[in-house]
Amino acid sequence: MTIAVGDKIPEATLMEMTGEGPKPRTTGNIFDGRKIALFSVPGAFTPTCSAKHLPGFIELAGSFKAQGIDEIICIAVNDAFVMGAWSKAQNANGKVRMLADGNGDFSKALGLELDGRAYGMGLRGQRFSMIIDDGVVTTLNVEGPGEFHISSADHMLAQL
């Protein structure tokens, strides 16, 4: 079942690259008591994700904070090393927090997994965005296959 507006974010562990290496982060610690703009991309370093999706959130990070967002988080079904390298390549540090859903467990728990086997990508997360307020989904935007519109930073910022 796909997560919906009004649902609590499921418990899961994501990984974050730190100066000491990958560190686990629980969804409770990430989302409870905070207002988060979360977006998911099918993969780090992929064309639309690198040229449009992540850069939009980096560019508008200050505008999100001005609208009461505590943090912008990007997730992908990649490992923490890849997410860390992508963060550096995109100059996201301090603007967008990059978290790895390495096994796709969080994407599956949300009901937003993507079967990319036909493209040699395996299981991935769908392209989506959501606002999470104190662990509860208040806004959810799930893209159709191959689309990039409603999960963009511009669209999401207009919803705040």
C-alpha cells in the first residue's frame, strides 16, 4: 500500500556519509519534531536527477527554509558512498542532506518502489516529493513513469 497524506512515516534506517564513514539514521530521528521537504530520485548521477531535480532543491534551499522547512532531504536507492560523492559533485552540502536507502527498504515501506530491472537498474525508488511535519505526511507528489514535474523544487515550494 502506498503512503498517503495523513500517514506517519514508517520506521526505517537510512545511511548517511559522514567524515567517519557511513552512519545509520533512523526515520524517527530524522523526521520527528521537524518539518522536512523530502524528495526521492531513481538514482544518483542519472541525467534528470543530476541536471534538474537535485539542482532545483539546492538553488531554492534558502526559500524552503524561509517557508519554515527545517531541512531538505534527498533519498535514492544507492549506497552512502555514492550519495556522498553525488553531494560533493553537486555542491549540496549545507543545502540538501543526502541519505542512502541502499537496499530500498524505506522506498518499499512507503509503497513507492520502482522496478528498474528492464533498464539494468534493479529495484529503485520512484521519483516523488513530500512534506513531512513531525513524522506525518502533509503533502505528497508522486511522478508518473519518466515524468519530472510535480516533484520539482519549484512545484513543491509553491505548495508551502
